[in-house]
Amino acid sequence: MDRDERKQFARYISRLRKKQGITMKQLCDGLLSDRAAMFIEQGKRDTSGPMQEALLERLGVGAEDYERYLGCEEYAHWRAQQQILHSIAYEEMEQAQDLLEKYWAAYCGEEGNCGKNKGKLGQQFYFVMQAQIQRYYGNRNLGKERYFSGEKGYQSKRQFREEADVRGEVAALFRKALELTVPAWEERPVSELTLSLKELNLLLEAEYYRTAGSGTCQGERPGQYREIMEYITKGKLDRRGMAKIYPKAVYYLCRCLMKEYGAEEHDEDVYGRKRYTEFLTYCNRALKILRDNGRMYFLWEIEASGMMVGT
């Protein structure tokens, strides 16, 4: 970045954060030191491409809202990520794992060519991709075991322990990724955090795979999902941003509530009806957001959840 570009970027993020009532310290929390943040806002320090994106995402600016030219090194970094994502999408997991190890050596280690803060973002990507790979192998192996055993709707104690182990491994990776840019996230209310869409997604995944103290898989907290949804609806996200993340949050909460309310599915008392009214309200709002934005994220899951509650 030249001097004019630094100044322009500084003015842009300063205008956005002031409009949203966010301090520079809040914006950069977990991403940059206070000193680095001060130099960036004064236009006295270069900001890497990935770090620019991370700051803009926390201000609600999505990748669709701006264009940025990449230099050779940044393009190589972006290309490496795209190759990994492509391998995972097409279930070429051995190739994905090999590419990930090369990615770690190039962009995440202490001697990587991208510096401490940029390396932090690279490490976050690495752990998220490792979680995707572990989830794939865990789901595939558990599914095969159930198929060959001929069991339907039943898990042996060993299978239950194996599923808990898989969830625990995936949870650890998502938590490690989240803590890189959102330190002490479990010690603070969600409303006090400044989060990007990626970080909100990590927060959902960390909660989804959360394990209870006994080592079982039932560690999710409906209250945490509600906090995340409140942040999404009252935060800085525009309609397009809400369409990307709100339906997923609703689906995760509804799954959790189904387990909690399942035993009282035919409860006719007033309290029971209120709980199901809440359930349907979330589903209907998610569907409206999707319709208004012409998107289909988690559409089938939300419609299925609504039908199950209505039966």
C-alpha cells in the first residue's frame, strides 16, 4: 500500500466504525495490538490483504461489496486456500490434508512469510479446514459402522463414545480457531464482542460441537444460540449478511430445542404452546429473510423443522 492508499483505508474504516459506535480497540480486539491499530487508523502502517478483509468483515462489509487487486504473494496465498477448499468440497481428503500441511509451512508457522498477525489468520483457516476433514472422516466411519451392524435408531456404548470423541476433536479445532481472533470469548457476553460473519459462524460451530462436562455430546446451550441470534438481528449486518448466517443459527437452535422439548411434544398446557410459538417464530423469520434476499441457505432444514413442530 502506498501512502494515499493507507490514508484512504484509514478514513474508510474510521467512518464505518464511528457510524456503528465501535471503537478502534473493539474493532481490532484479537486481531491487532493497540499500537498497531493506532498506526493503521492514522494511515502510518501497511495492512495486509487478509487483515484488511478481517477488519472490513467486522464492520459488516462483505467480499461482494468491494474489489481489491492482489499482488503475486497474496494471490499465491488465496490460490492455496482455494485449492484446499476445492479438495474438501469434492471429498478428496488425502489431497486436502497434504495441501494443508504445505499451507501451514508456508503461511502459519513462526517463520512463515506473512508475519505474526497475518499468520494468525492463516492458522485460523488451517484449524477450520482440519475440523472439516475430521468431521468428514468421523461421520463416514460412524455411518459405516451403523450400516454393517444392522442397527437402526440405536447406538452401542462404544459407538456413543466414538461419536463423543469425534465431536470432541472437532470442537477443539473450532475453539482453537475462534480463540485466535476472539480471545476469552466464553468469558464475555456475545453482545460485547465485535464479530465478522466468519467469527459468528465459528461461534455457532463451537457451540454445536460443545461437549458436556461428563464427556457426552449433549453440551449445547439454547441460551447461547439465542444470544448469537440477537447479535445478528441487532448488529451491523445488512440484509445480505443476515441471510448468510441467521438461518443457520435458527437451524442449530431449533435442533437443540427439539431435543429439549421432544419429551413434551404433545404437551397441551399454556407453557408448552408458548415454547412452540417461539420455535415457529424463529423459523418463519428465517424463511422471510431468505425470501427477501433470494437465497436458499438452510432452507430445507428450516422448513422441515417447522413441519415437524406443526405435526
